[in-house]
Amino acid sequence: MTYNLEIEALRPRLQAPDAGMRRIALIDLADLEDPDGLEWLVDSLRNDPSVDVRAQAATLLEAWEEAEVVQALCEALTDAEPPVREAAAQSLSVLKTAEAGALLLPWTEHADVSVRTAIFRALRELRLAAAAPAALLALADADAGIRREAVGVLGWLKHLPALEALATLASSDPDTEVRRAATGALGLANDDQVLPALHQALLDPAWQVREEAATTLGKVGSLIAGDALVAALADEYWQVRLRATRSLGRLRYLPALGALIQTLGHSISNLRKEAALALGELGDRQALAALRDAADDGDPEVRKAVRIALAQLQ
């Protein structure tokens, strides 16, 4: 094949015996952003004997969404060398088009766990409706990493038929990260049917799951969650208390007034800031005195939050 003059000028370096020289030549080739150079990049990914060159080619191909590129990157997920597989997975994760995403679907059934994991990760932000059936099946996969990625796909799709399965995972999956991801995904619906699972998640042994539950309850927007969130203000982990504080403000749950005023005096400044903001969102002027007392807080972020809250109440 005859290439343009710029690519032809790179040919000696692209074919050099030294792998380092070939790798740098590939970078220069990619900088040309010439479609004629695409064939060379793909060929280097598939056939170069050097791990470094193949990994570099996989990285450089992230800017392309042509079918040949997507296929080559999927194939590279089975490369014998981890750096190549990791570079290919990263490039696939930045795909943007549904057309490119559709080419990933057959790979969701690949026998290799790492390949399926990378494919579901790449599908997640594409919001490709056709990926939902495969993701639903993957919720029962023996590998926790695949279950986590499948939850992400369904959450980004806001796939309502997955709610029941997600609620089950949030409540009972043996993997902490799967429970956390499923708990977050339950926020895809403003629906009281997810509340039992979220309330259970708020009592999960892992604080990361409780933190996610406190956040998601605020997103679901049901005042039924108010008392459970108030109870979460006493959680042993401040991260859970912070998210519960934020959600109580978002819900404008007036029975939380006293507990939020008490949180306004907490030793952790991030909690004081969130309590001030939540009190402003509640809109109850009974908080004015406590907020005025906090106006001289030693933390500037807390003082700013107090000013915002006071402006909302006055």
C-alpha cells in the first residue's frame, strides 16, 4: 500500500529492529491524525513482537471508533501480556458512539472473566439499550467484578426492569462493592419499591454501603426515609453521617431540625458545613439562632455555608 509522504517518511522507523524506535514512531504516526496511518496502528497492536509497542498502539487507538479498531482492541483484551490488555481496556472505556458499542456486545459472552469485565466497563457510559439483556444476565455471574460492572451498565441505562434484581444484590450480595454499586443504582427510580432494600443497606455491616444508601435515599426523594436518615446521623463513620445530613436537607425533612442543629456543633468541619446547608434547605426559622451562633466558625467553608443558609431563612 502506498501512503502519503509524511507516513512514508516514518516507515523506516516504524519497521526499525529497535522496539523503542518503533514505539516512538507510532506516537509520531498518531500525531498526524491521518486515517491512512490507522492500518499501521492496528497491525502493530495485533502483530508487533514487543509488549511495549503493542501497549502503545492500544493506547493510541483510543481516539478511533472504526469497526476495525474496536475489533482489534477487543482482541487485545486476550493478549498474553497484562500491559497490552490494560491499555486496550482503557481505550475501549472511552468509546463514545452507540455504533462502536454495538460491536462490543458479542464479547459479553467471552469465556475470559477479565475480557467480560472490560467489555461491561466499556459499555457502561455508552447507555446502549441493547446491552441491558447481557447486563441482566451478568448480575448472576460468579465473578464479583463482572456483577459490579453489570450493575453500572443497568444504572446508567436507568433500566427499570432491573430494579428487583438490583434490590436483591443491594441486600444480599456477598461482595461489599457489589452491594454498594447496587445500592447506588437503586436511585434510578423515584419509587417506594426500592425503600426496603435501601433501609436495609443503611444498616449494612460495611460503612461504604451505608454511605451509598444514605445518598441514594436522598435521591429517591421519599419522606418515608426521613427517620432512618436521622438515625444515620449517629453512625460511627462520619462519611455516613455527612451523606445522611445532605439527604435530610435535600428531602427538607423538618423532624430532623433538632438533630441537624446538634450536628452544626460537630468537631468535623465537613459535617458542620453540610448541617448548615441542610438547615437552610429545611427552611425552618427555628434554626436561625443556631446558625447565627455558627457565623463565626473557624472554618471558612462552614462560614460560607452558614451565610447561604441564613440568606435562605431571612
